[in-house]
Amino acid sequence: MLTALLITAIFGTAIYLFQLSLPAEPHHSRHGGFLTSINDIPPLGLGTWLSDRDKVAHAVEYAVGDKRGYRHIDAAAAYKNEDKVGKGIKASGINRKDIWVTSKLWNSDHQRDAAHRAIKKTIDDLSVEYLDLYLMHWPVAFLPDSKDNELDTETTIIDTWRTMEELVRANYTRYIGISNFSPADVETILAACEICPYAHELELHPYLQQQEFVDWHLEHGIKVIAYSPLGNTNPTYDSKLPPLLDDPFWNAMAAIKQATVAQIVLAWGLQRGTVVIPKSVHEKHIEDNLRALEITFSEEEMRRIGDQDRRRRMNDPGRSWGVALFNGLDDPTDLGRGDEL
């Protein structure tokens, strides 16, 4: 009996020591006592970039209503409609714990005091008590109140990240993350973070698939959020490519799946592990997009879709800012070009 107890104790100690030797998981949040029914970001959300201020409140109210069931809203201070988004959230009557709300820190608010003011205003505008996710919108800092987007060359992305970690500790947001970062920028944050990025939001669609970069994030436990998931359906994009919704390949695939092109493109984004946030203020499109949750592809179909990658980026303000963005990725900033989005 004594021998058996001794063996059990030795075995238990060995297991404990082995567990201590394992690499620690990155800390994404300190979970400051938030009451929520949503632990992870829902895979399909409603985007609000370029949503008409006069229509976005109704779109949000409609999307999160009981009959539709959206539980994820993607917002940003730079979209200049967060107050209207907040009215939609409030009018829907949804309980705060039952909806995921993401927002973003704009470039002119990277400095510590400005970031604290910015998130407080966002929370107030959105009519919520806290955010689920707060992203650094771009790895670029502007001088506060600069009308010409003058660069702040002293505030680094590490400085801004330290401030964002403070926002988590102060219970303004459950998680923090990044947006539009290059691989080197992501590595810089990961090497220094105490509270590490929960998610990375970036441009992803069939014409800019960036599969290797997507896979890298998933392997490192970082969620990937695809903005502009329907590609050049965005009216501000001039990609010199045929409209994605008119693409013969996608129309043929849609016929096979007995669905719309938009539905199957979103379904593809979901199947490869990304969160998709299509924007719409039209009730029919908001409802139709939910069908993407029901559509799947075979391995062969996924391979064929991969062959359709055009490696064409459609949103790159780096040229107007004088900053080389997306280094190490498809279609990085070419500072020699004069056009910008």
C-alpha cells in the first residue's frame, strides 16, 4: 500500500513538472468580471464601414433583432457613424451580454491620454458599457488634431499597444487586437505584449486571399477577421478587376450551391477559418447573408477557389500617408503611385 502511494505521488509530481515545462499560452484578456454569454467572436457579423448615417441605425436594429439573430457588430470611430450604430443597438432591445461589439482606435489617438479619451467616447457613442474587442486600426500614428495626417514619429506601435493593455486592465474592453498590420508589425507586438492580440482584422476576399498569412494567425491562436469579404463590391474600390459578383467562376459555383454569389463567398471565408463582416443597410441582404452559415465546400472546391486568387489589394491609404504598408504581403504599398483609396 505504501509503495503504491509513493508511486502515485511520484507520478503526479512528474506530470506537474511536465506541465510547468510547457510553453505558456498567450494571454489575450484579463477577463475583468464582464457578464457575457459570448465567449468568442461570432463568425458572422455586420460591418458598418461606409454605411449611410441615415440608414445604419435601422440596419443594426434589424440585424440584431430576434428574427435575424446577428450577435456581432463591427464599428470604428473613423467610420463617423458610431452614434447611429449605438442608437440601433439600443433600439433593438438586445441585452448587452448577448452581443459582441468591436471598435477601433484611430491613428490620431495613439497617444496615451488620447486613446483613453477615444475609447470612452466610442463606448458612449455605441451605448454600451464596454467593448468586446478594441483594435489598433492601423500601425500608423498621426499627431493629435493634425488636419493633414502629419505622422507622429515618436509614438511607436509598442507605445500604443502598452496603452491598449491599460484599456483592458481598466475594463473598457475585454480584448484588444490589431488591424492592417504587416507580418513584421505583428511579430513586433507578439515579442513585447503582456496582453496579446486576440484578433487581426485585415482585407481578405477571393481576389486577395493571403492564405499563408491567415494560416499563420490561426496557428498562433489569433482570430482573423476579414473586412471587405465581398471584394470590389465596395463602391470606393477601383481594382481594375471585374466585379466579384459578376465573376463567371463564382456564378458557376453559386449555381451548384443553389445560392447567391455573396452567400457562397462569405461561406468560403467562414470555412477557411476567418470571421466575416459584410456591410449592408438593406434588410434583404442582411438576412440573405445568414445563409452563408449553412453552405460548405469540398476539399477540391476549396482548392479551385484558391486558384482564383488575384493577389490584388483594394484598400491602401499608405500612398497618401507616405507610409509603406503591408510589407511581406501580396500587393504592398507602392509609394511611387499617386492614386489611393
